[in-house]
Amino acid sequence: MTAHTFDLVILGGGSGGYAAALRAAELGKSVALIEKDKVGGTCLHRGCIPTKALLHAAEVAENVRGAASVGISATLEGIDPAGVRAYREGIVAKKFKGLEGLVKARGITVVAGEGRLDGERTVRVGDDLYTGTDVVLATGSYSRSLPGLEIGGRILTSEQALTLDEIPQRVLILGGGVIGVEFASVWRAFGAEVTIIEALDHLVPNEDIALSKGLERAFRRRGITQSLGIRFQSATQTDSAVTVTLENGTELSADYLLVAVGRGPATAELGFEEAGIAMERGFVVTDPELRTSVPHVWAVGDIVPGLQLAHRGFLQGIAVAERIAGLSPAIVPEAQIPKVTYCSPEVASVGLTEAGAIAEHGSEAVVAYEYNLAGNGKSEIIGTGGLVKVVRLKDGPVLGVHLLGDRVGELITEGQLAVAWEAHPEDIAPLIHAHPTQSEALGEAFLALAGKPLHAL
């Protein structure tokens, strides 16, 4: 048994873990980063980056199909799964190489292996013990399933879906949240028949209802079938197909079933509870500054209750490293963290939905305005429909910004600034939005809420 001592020991090398490592090293701390797979975690290797590469390939396919509408002669001869896979893996490999170089340049000790908390501030990896003045838990998440629904064969999670060497002819997707609608977008663009099964009444049910309904309409136009408001009952499979039965008796069959019912915290059998870490439903309980119930042990990312987003974990990792170094970074409320779903059309939001704002402040105190992207020149040029919705307090600040349309994820930072800085629409209305850009649609919404709509009634 060999003992190693560091200022900071981090269990998990995903977005939150490696962000904490990089920032702590920058602040002069010695750091051990323990990762059982590859630094970068789910986001880089099996989540955000590879899926967005797939979505870009899907966008290219759709653009080729629609080329004639802009006077370009082009024909989509087909989808080459091996070529798409090579493109996707090339991007991941390049980003991974860059991250490896950055970690090495900062002098961070990367420990390859499965770690387990062994006492309050020690992580065991095989026969080695890594003790830190502080420890950060950043073990990430895993793809959930449903009771009685076994993953395997033609029943896949997103991780297995990424490795498929074929384009399914027919696919069922269980879950209409972020992962479900993104894969629906990809497979439909690649020519598959797609059906989404969502137990709740709407797709992306955590978003503002205007975005949910708008996405449902857009998906229907794309030929994506939706079964909403009916719960899953069971699934059976053969060598060639999978059949899903819903609680109302409806049976649906396809080549594959993608299970996209959310992600759970990866905390089981890692020694957390034995070390005295307070847990709740598998999540690590922390205070607002991300301290656990054990002194000098912190937690970041998907194992902390709240939004399971890579950029949230990244922000938390940086904040914890700074607190350990004696700094006082601001606490960013969950409502100020932007969300983007990269289907086509994209969904992006920050702050309170209209329903959430009414629940918090009362219907008389809330004003909402929707601007249709049909009135935006750049949106017309790139061929997207959608909307901008801004929610404000009456005579008060912006509470939420909600966007639907291709490429609108690039606009959400302006919404984040408006919400985080508690800006009034009257503060933003005088600011110039370049023409022709989609950002003008945000400007139009702020103008309207400031009482001086330019193109809207």
C-alpha cells in the first residue's frame, strides 16, 4: 500500500472534476485527479460533444435535402454511418488531446483507476491511497432506465445509440426530454421513422409551455410521431425488432428502443455514506457553497441536486477550487444557468417560465411577450420558424427568456445577462442589435415590453 498526499484530491475527471483541477492548479495547489475512464467524462466522450457532432451531421443532411429551395443543385446520396462515426470520433479525439495537454501543462497528477472514498479525506485506488487537505467528489451520472426495463440487445441508452453502426429504419424513443428530442432530430434527419413516447403531456416538459408546443408542431412538420400523456408499460424484443406496450394497450414496434428517461447520480458503492456524507435519493447533499456534511469534502456536478448540465458542473468546479484557495466566488442560482437543447429547432432558456413566474409572484404581477421569428429577417434567410418569449415583472426586471428556433442557443447568453443583472426591458431596449441577425428578435421582444414595439402590434 502506497500513500500519496496532495492539497486537493478529486474523484471524477468530468466537466466539474477537471475544471476544479485546472483552477486549483492555477491557484498553486497540488492536485490529484482520479478518473476510471478518460479525463473529460461523459460530456466529452459519450454526451455533449459527440451528440452535437451527430446533430451537425444531421443538419448538413437536411440542408442538402433542401438545397433546391435556395437555388442550389445538390442530391443527398445517403448517410455513411462509418463516415459519420469517424467525423464524430475525430472531433472527440482532438478535444481530448487538447484537454490532456492542458492538464499536463498545469502539473496535475492524473490517476487512472476506479476510486472509492476511504475515510473522510482519502480516496483508495487499488492499493494506493490519495489523501487531500480537501477532497472534491465529481463522479457524474449514468443513464437511467425504468423498473423492469432491461438495457441490452435492441433496447439502448444514449451511450449505446452513439455506437450504432447502422441507421435504424424505425426507432422508438422513450422520453421526450433533452436526450430524447436530440436523438429524434438526428435519426429523422438521417431518414428514420421516429416515434417519441412521453408520459407527460408535452415534449421538453421542463421548458415554458410555449416552447413545448412550438417544438411539438415543428416535430410534426418533420414527420416525427409523438405519443404524449400515456405511460410506458413494458417492452419485449426479438432478434430483429422491439415492441413497446403502453398503459392504454397501444403497441408500437421498431428496430430499436432508445431509453431516454433521464440520468441518475453515480454515487453507489463509492464509500460516500460510510464516510459520513449526507445523501438524498442517491444525490450528495451540499450547502449553497457545495460543502458536504463532512468538513473539507465538496461535491460538484451531476451528483449535486439540480440541473444536470456540463456547464453547471464546470462552473461549480471552478467555484469550489476558488473557495478552497480562500477566494469568495459568487453563488449562481439555478435559475440563472442557461439551458440549450440542440434538436432542430433548438430550444434555449434561462430564468423563470411564465407559469413559474406566476406561481412565485402572482398573475397580476407578471407580463409575458412572444415574438414570432417569422418577423425576423435572418431567421427567414436560414429557413427557421420559432419564437422569442420574455417574461418580466410588471414595471420590473426580466425574469425569464425562452427561445425556439434553429441556432437560438447562440442567443441565450444575452438572456442570461438580462436575468442575472435583473435588467428591465427599458434598460435593454435602447441597445442596438445588429441587422440582420436573429438577436434582433430578442431586441424586438424587449422593445415591445418597454412599450415601444417596432414591428409588432
